[in-house]
Amino acid sequence: PEETGDPEKYGFDFNIAGSFQGQTPDYFYPFQLKWYDGRIFTLPKAPSGKPGDYLDDRLTDEAVEFIKRNKNTHFFLFLSYFLPHTSTGDRLQAKQELIEKHKKRLGKETVDNTVIYAAMIEHLDVNIGRIMKCLKEYEIEENTIIIFTSDNGGYTGKTTNLPLRAGKGSLYEGGIRVPLIVYWKEKIKPERIETTPVIGYDIFPTILEITGKSPKIEGIDGKSLLPLLLGNGKLKRNAIYWHFPHFEASIGASAIRKGDYKLLEIFDEKVPRLELYNLKDDISETRDISKEKKNITENLYQELKKWKKMVGAQEPIPLKNN
């Protein structure tokens, strides 16, 4: 239902363009699209604007105004850009001047998808730069934490994640290994690379601890990353897990990552198929070693099943006509 996707139903004070809808009908104002059959697709709670306005520029405008209004108090801003993502009709869209810039840079023979994708990445980069400039302008940069990440890997219909395997909708590394950049001036050492595996649900307990709350609340998944960010401790965790019984974008699967090993339980057959990879030696997941490492495979599979039972994970249900 539409109302279940409204962030204001989950504690946010206000919401612009956030909804159950995973993509915008169109990146340009009025952010809607008339379909070939006459239907009109609209973006729920879209920002105001004028012809020619680009959606993510307008989101940044609103974010800057929010920061301006709250610069003298505590605030939490969740800014979820649509970039880079297809609009309705599986289209990539960017401003024409940026498309021309990257076409010239990449060469006339470069396919349009690559050119427009590059332009969309520049849109994203410029808008993040506007947020950083705003924090500096109001002299609150040192007291603000910026967390940059993505919900999934690139959509392989429009880009590639090489050397990682697959992409969005998959539990191979191309679907789940994403950027995570955290900036906290004077607190986090610049240009430091942390190799400990972490996961998106670690962000909530991290924010709790940073703001002086206990990150150890019953029912909360994840661990606070603050010791890793500050460089004064390690993350005490046995393994991390995924469960995605969804067949639209790829094949449904569950997975467990423990140390260098990652086990996938793949649901494309009546009996789930198991695949095991050593990510330290094989980041592209090209060699399944489940038959060679039978003990590791079985142990990880038992841990994965135990976790799924504990969290009440819903398993895929076979269709009656199949």
C-alpha cells in the first residue's frame, strides 16, 4: 500500500519525494511521465520546481534549506538521491550539457548508456559537494557526521561492476559490495581504508552510539562501527547474513560471510544449491569450492539456517503450476 512507504509514518518530521516508489517517472520537472497507453506516472510528494529543473538538484536545494533552518540545533538528514537510477521506462537521464561533456571525454563511439551514466554520477558528485559547502558555510562541518553509501550494486542492464560478479538484485559481490564513506572532521583519520566487512544495518547502532545512546537495544540488528571509525577497536562479530528470496532481478538466495569465506544458498532448484567462495583469493567469485571444502560448507550452511530460523526469514514458496 502507498501509505506504508511514507517516511513520516516512521518518525521523520517531513518528507520530500520519499515513498514506496523505487524510481522517479522522470528526472525533469514536473517529474512525471505520460505512458503510451495514456496513463500518467507521478512522483509522490515531489518537490516544487520549474521546467528544466533536475530532480536531484531540487532535492539538494531542499536539503540546503533544511540545514540552514536547523544549523543551530541537532538534526538528522536522510538524503536519498535517485542517482544513478533508471526512470520509468528503464531510461537514464541527465542534463544535456553534462551528456555532451562526457560524450566528448569518452569518445563518440561510447554507447549512450555509459555516457549518460557518467553524467548522472557527476550530478551526484556536484550535489554532494553542495552539501559539504553548506556545512562549511554555516561552520558546522566539525560537528556533523556525513555517511555516504548505496543500497545495492550497479544495475547490470546499464553498467558493469567488474571485477565483481553480477549486480543489483544479486547476493554475489556485485550486488552487495558497495561504497561506504564516513566523514567526521577531526575525529576520523582522513584517507584511511578499513577492510573489516560491515553491512547497512550497522549504521543505526553507530548513530545511536555517536549521539550518546546505547547501541545495544534488543531487537536491533547490526553493530556500532564507532570503534572502527575512530581506529580504537575492532568489531566483535561472528558473521554477517543476507536473505533475498526475490526472483525479479535475479535468482533468490541467502548468504553468510564469515572471515574470507562466503556461502550462498541459491533457490533456483527444488533443492537449494550451495556455492562457497574464498573472497580473499577470488573476489570475482569464479570458482565454487563447496565440493573441496565440504566441512566449511556444511558448518556455514548450518549457521545460515540457524540465523534464518532465529529472525523468521520467509522462504520462497513454489508456484502451484510449476
